[in-house]
Amino acid sequence: MTYPAPRLVFWETTAGCNLRCIHCRRVTVADQLTPQDLTTADAFAMIDAIAGVGKPVFVLSGGEPLFRPDIYDIARYATDAGLPVALATNGTLIDDAVAARIQASGVRRVSISFDGADAGTHDTFRGLPGSFEAAIVGFRALRKVGLPVQINTTVANHNKAQLDSMLAMAKDLDAVGLHLFLLVPVGCGVQIAEEQMINAQEYERVLNWLYDIEQSEPELQLKATCAPHYFRVMRTRRAEERRKGTQQELPASYDRQVHGHPHGQMHAATKGCLAGTGVCFISHRGEVFPCGYLPVEAGNIHQQDFSEIWEGSPLFAELRDPDALEGKCGICQFKSLCAGCRARSYGISGNYLAEEPFCAYQPETRQVVF
């Protein structure tokens, strides 16, 4: 059986980072490059293998990818291999010279993470005073050289009241997008899960806020990540508007959400959880996971070709079968559209096929357990 090519491949370029974010998916973070990081030659071989499967967006993640002095060479190699390259950074190491090198390397989009709309909120979570202002400087340097930059924001109790302020900041900085990440209890996130995880009802409020903003801000690319139930919210809201006769013309951002962005697939999405189906994550040691938040290994590029893992992993086969879902996700009419966050299910129950624990929706019927 031939599987569709991946849409996004995230590579953890290094475990090294200059910040100590308390909601990081990593349990341990180094303050320098580590011996386990893939070499430049390893990275080139990995890129060749990925390009042999398809042309997914190749996201240089971390840790902090700018810790690697060869990151520009790697970005250029991937670009020349035909992969659209994106860079996910905390922004604090970027000045005008670094921004120019990023642009010259072929990177087509950069994301910078902000955990709040002010320095106090952001710096507390990032573990480094001054990181907010440094990220702002980096953001503006990238825009100066013409690179599209999006803001990534992890939504939790500490900043759930700042969504409007985050939106205003994105517009003020001339961001091309605002991506909301709903906290997944893995890595360091496990330690703050109880006090920072918003509940299922808050998730619904955030996702409905996002839908409303999409209608009023069509030029700003908006996306909910690790919140696959947004596709259910979007579908049901559109249906309600059709019934009431209040449906507006679909904004451009809706088309990007459902059908993928026409320019380089940097905003592509076709359904909810894409872990193992349209997305995978390669660790700095070469392990291949369904996503960066689901720590169940599908294979290792040191031992297998990437194509063998992508097409032949039993783990990926399970995640690609909506009929394998359990609990209310298994009987939900939106399971093929949404699928629930498999990483959140695993983080809470230890079972990646269990029902999404932070979804407020109740299917019309539930399975009867005898």
C-alpha cells in the first residue's frame, strides 16, 4: 500500500538552547550542542531521504536551531533539494546580520514563539529576563530583510486572557500569522500540566474566539495547533450560519485551513491531528516520532531509510486508521476530520488511541461497555 507523502517534517536540530521554558516538550535542555546531535553529513543524508519521499515543508526546530553553526548550510542544502524550509526559533539570537544569513540560506518562513503579549508574562515562562525584547528585535530584523514571520503562542492559564493582546501584537509587528498551540502535557509540560492546562470548556472558548477572528482578520493566517477539534468547531459553526442564513463569504484564511496555503504550503492543513499521517518529527538523535509531543518511536534514521519508516511503521499504520480510535473519539462523527490530539491522549492516559481528554464535545451516542 502506498501512503501519501508527509506534508510537514519537523527536525529537532539540537537539544541545545539558551532558554529554559517551563512548558518545553523536552525534559532536559542543554546549554550547548550535544554529542548526540546529527552531524552535518547525517543531516544532508536525512534531507536526501526525505526529498526522496516527497516535498514536505521541512521545519528546522530545536532546542534552538541557531545554536548550530552549520544551520545555514543545512537550510541551503534542503532548499536546493526542493524542500520548502521553515525555521522555528525563539528569536533571541537574531540581529541584522543573522537575519540576512537566514534569508540567504533559502528559508522561506520563520516562526518566533511568544508566551505572552508583555515581557513579564513571556520572560517568566521562558526563564530568561530580557527574552521578550530580544525576540522583538529578532522579529523586526527578519521582517527588515523581507522574510515572512509568524507568531507561535502556547495557550495556557497564564496567558488565556491575553489573546486579544497577542492578536494586536501580531498586527503591530506585521506578522503573517498567529498560530495558537494548546498545551500538551509532555516533557517539562507535565510538571505544569495541572496548574496551567486550560480545561475542555476553555478550549472551546479559545477555538470559537479563533473562528470569530478568522472572519474579521482574513489577511492574517490563523491556525490552531494541537487542537484538532478546531476543525469540528469550524465545521459546525459554518453549518449553523448556513441554517440561520448568516453565512459570510469564506475568508481566505478558511481556505488556507482546509485546503492548504497556495504559496509554498507553509500553512497547509487538511484535518485535525496529523501525527503520523501528514506530519512526523525527527529528534536530534535520529529517532522518528509521529509528532514532537508524542514520544513513541516509529523508527530511527540511523537504522532505517526514512521511506521505510514513513511507509512501513506499524505505529503510523495505527494512527492512520480512524477506526482504531477508542472511547468517544471512536464513535464521533467527526473522527476522520478531527481525530483528537493523539499526543494529549497519550500524555494523560498512556494510550495514544484513547479519547481526547480535553474535548468538550459529546457524540450523539456512546459505546456501551459490557
